[in-house]
Amino acid sequence: MDSMAEINAPLTESEDLCLSSNHPGLHDAEYVRRRKMFFYFARDLRLRKLPSPCVPYTEEESNLWSALYDRLSTLHDSHAAGIFLTGKKLLGLSRSEIPQLPTLERLLYPRTGIRLVPAEGLLHGKSYFSYWAERIMPCTLFLRHARQPEYTPEPDIIHDVIGHVPPLMDSKYVELIRLIGTIARTASPENLERLVRFYWFTVEFGLLDEGDRQKVLGAGILSSIGEMQHACDGKAEIRRFDLEEVLNTPFDPTTLQPVLFVAPSLEAIIADAHGLAARMLPV
Ligand SMILES: [Fe+2]
């Protein structure tokens, strides 16, 4: 994603589902059929600005959710940032059922003004961030393929709801994503590239100092067993968060992240986001 071509993708998204050549479900006709159903269902709701109804999930999907929820929760208990653990508890996420977006929104909206919109898959650049400016989080509804539960080449409900939604119960965190979204809407291509790096090394792959420990804030880590183990077992290079360095550090979304940045606090990240707004927003 960290290329000018993809970051500055057009505002109109693909009208048809296109699975990558390495997608684990590519040759599973039933998976592709259901993935297409989720694609057109969510895309139609999103474009018509309709809320998500409750989705009936299959037994196989529910079992996959439970298995991954258990494995991730064990890692969260030791390594997740407090803001994430608090939000996860307040939202009542559990292994027993895949959360429904209306249920989550009933808890999110009164607390932080966040609304959830169904997403058909990965939304690019300004199309994705423009929702954040309005305190809206796009969330996919489908699950990854069960054959390879630790890997998904596209964000699914495990990534979006387990990774992104819990900290949205915190109003300071919501201010961070609102700021990123607001800057993105009018950013030049060059500024958008730098802003995406800031988002990547905070919202997706950020770490926070908590007492004498480094804890995980980023949704890309919190929703991935492989990234959690990689980040927390000393395999990734961990650097102190420095705004200019972050803005100039490219990333590859297709591999385990070799470099992560640890910020002194969420407040410090928000202060940097305000600094970016002062530099990048039109006067
Ligand atoms: Fe994400």
C-alpha cells in the first residue's frame, strides 16, 4: 500500500470482488460464493448509507471466530495496551459469538460518537480516511478462509472488529482517527503518503510505553497472531517514535513488519497529529 499509486487511488472503489492470487480461499467455490455475497451486500449498504442489519453466520465461521478469539486473547492479556483491553471489555467482545455491527454501535455511539459502516473489503486512501473525518469506522463483515486462519491478504471482521473497534470506546483515540481523516481529505499526494505512514506506524502497527513495558496499540498487530508474536518476542526492530523518521519510513504491508515505533503515550501521538494538521491542512 505504501506506494503513491495505491495511496492515491481514485475515490471510486472497484465494483467487483477481486481476490488476490495468493488468497487462501481462491479455489474454494463455496468460500468465493459467500465472499461475493458479503462484497455486494456490504458495498450496497455502504454506498446507500444504510446501517448493517444483523448477519447470520455459519457454524464454520462461528467456530473460526472462537478459535482465533481464544488465541488472540491470550496474547492480548499479556501484550495489549490498556486502552484496547478496556474497550474490548466494555464492548463485551467474546468467543461465543461474532459481534454484530448494530450491537457494537449501540455501545460506541453514546460514548464517543462513533458509527460503523459495512465495508465490502479494503477501502483505499482518501476513500477510507474520509469516513474517519466523520467519526465513522468502515468494518468488513466476512471472515478469512479457515484453511489458513493466521493469514488474510485482506482485512476481515477479525481485523476490523477485534483490531480496530475496541479503542474506539476512548474519546482521545477517536480524536486521533478524526484528525487523520480530516487531514487526509484535502492532503496533496505527497502529504497523503506521509500521513499514511503516520497512520501505519500508530493506528495499525503502533506500540505504547506503559510503565516499564511496551504494549501494543496497533490493530494490524492486535488482530494477527503472527504479528503479535513477531512484535512481542523481540523479532521486530523497535525504535523510539520520532515524527520525522516515521514520516520518512516506507513499509511493506505484505510481510511481517520488521520495524515498529514505540510512542511515549497516546497523548504524544495525538500531539503529533495536531502538528501534522497545522502543517498539512489548508489555511
Ligand atoms: Fe486496518
